[in-house]
Amino acid sequence: MSTVPSLAVRLGSLELPYPTLMGSGCYGTGEEFAPLADLTRIGAIVLKSVTRLPRLGNPMPRIVHTPAGMLNAIGLQNPGIDWYLERELHKYAERPCKLIGSVAGFSVDDYARVCERLAARAEIAAVELNVSCPNVASEGETFGCDPGLTAEVVRAARSTTDKTLIVKLSPNVTDIAAVARAAEAAGADALAVINTVRGMAIDVDAWRPRLGNVAGGLSGPAIRPIAVLAVYEAAQAVRIPIVGQGGIETLTDALEFFLAGASAISIGTANFTDPRVPGRIVTELQAYLARRGLADLGALVGKANQGFTTPHQYEGDEG
């Protein structure tokens, strides 16, 4: 009798039955999707990022559809960690899958304080650090765009908890491998690669930006090739697991990330159009491994990243 291939994955001390994470801000708390999808068939839900103080977010409009993607500029709207812990988090205790908290901040101390309080809660299995936020002490420079600043945030958060720390890296950098190495050296247990890509859209009738914040983060299939390359490069730079994310909608999309070096994947924008995507990918992935006689997901991870070197930065450019 044939054995069903295992899809289990380990991120630091966090063990998941499936390699599918639901992207922060893209799956709510799971309650909204429960009538439509089987929450026992996903790995974990990454909750919406929370900050030290409440935030109203950016001015409207905040979401714009683009070809093969979506621009968003929500602005980290959330009630702040005090309200979140007192009024919200206990409601999520009965979810049939793991919950990963997400922390954002505007100073190193913000990350440390929020991470400590969030990770202390039993409902939270791991913490994601959203380092794509401006450092107010450094003229607004984004933490995740500087290896040194990224390391400071990770070290500060690491000192507050033993739970798994997943650092979500920004693609808006010159060398993502350098940031990945800095995060690993500072104590990250895993990396999420990548966050959204900066972009904008303009209303050609009104002659003005279509987002109230002017610029936003591009997600969806449009950024998938960027994300796959980022995973490929990060996987060559670090030994810790990588969660690949960026435009995953199908089994083929997911396989690209695994073969590039990701141990798990995160699904975001696709959930807005079809909440069955995560479950379908899990079912099809298991069947794919069985057809190829592979015992587990590890047999795929990084197989397209062996014996190759990172391509030259400008290879393929014309002109």
C-alpha cells in the first residue's frame, strides 16, 4: 500500500501539517473564511500586523486593481496592542489551525515591546516581523531596506521570546541576500520572501494618483517572477527556512517557490478572489508528490537552486 506523501514543515520550533500560510491582512482571523474553506487543511494564518499605538491608516482610496495584481495602501490600520490583547485575541483561540502574530513598528523599541506582549499569549504560535516600516529615528529609512537596521529589529525581538520569529523581507532593496544574512545572524528562525513591491497608478481622467497615499504595495501574479528570484537568491545566502510569497494562485506557482528554495508558501491576494485556493494547492501538491514517488515536500525544496549561481544583475536586459 502506497504511503501518502507528507506535507509537514518546520519553521524554527513551529511545526505545521501543511506548508501553506495565509498572508497577513489577507485572511482576517480565519472566521470570515470558515464557511467557505476547511481551516484544518491550511498550515497557519498570519494575522494582520499590530503596532504599539492605534493607527487610523491612510486616506481613501486604499485599494486599486491593476493588470494581474492589486495595489494597496492600507497604512497598517489597527487598534494598537493594548486593545488587541484585551478585546480581540482571545476570540481566536478556537481556530483549528496555528495563528502567527504580525508585528510592525516605527522604532526598534516598538518591535521589541509589541513582540514580547504578543508572543506571550498562548493563542500565538509564532511571530512575523514586518520590517517594511519607516524608522522614525533614521529620517524615515525603512528597516527592511538596510541590513543593519533589520538586524537591530530582529535582535531586539529575539531577546523577548523563544517562539519562532519569521522576518518578512522587502523586495525594494538592491541586495536581498545581504538583508537575509543579517536577519539570520541576528536570530531569525525563518524568512518570508517577499513583501509587496512599491508602485502607483494614475487616474488619466482626473490627472491624479488613484491611491489616497499616492504610492502603495503591489501584490498578485504581477510580482511572482520578482518573488521567485528573491527566494532563489535568499536561499543561496541563508540556512534557515524560507516562506515564499508573491502571486501564488496555482500548484505550478507554488512549485516554482519550492524549487527555488522555499520550505513553505504564503498565499495572499488570491484569497480575495477564491478562498479555496489554499486547500486546492494542498490537495494537488500531495498528488504531485505521489505521482513522482516522493515521500515528502523536502524532496522538492531548492532542487532548481542546486549547482547554479545567482544570475548577473543585468542579464537579459536589452539596450
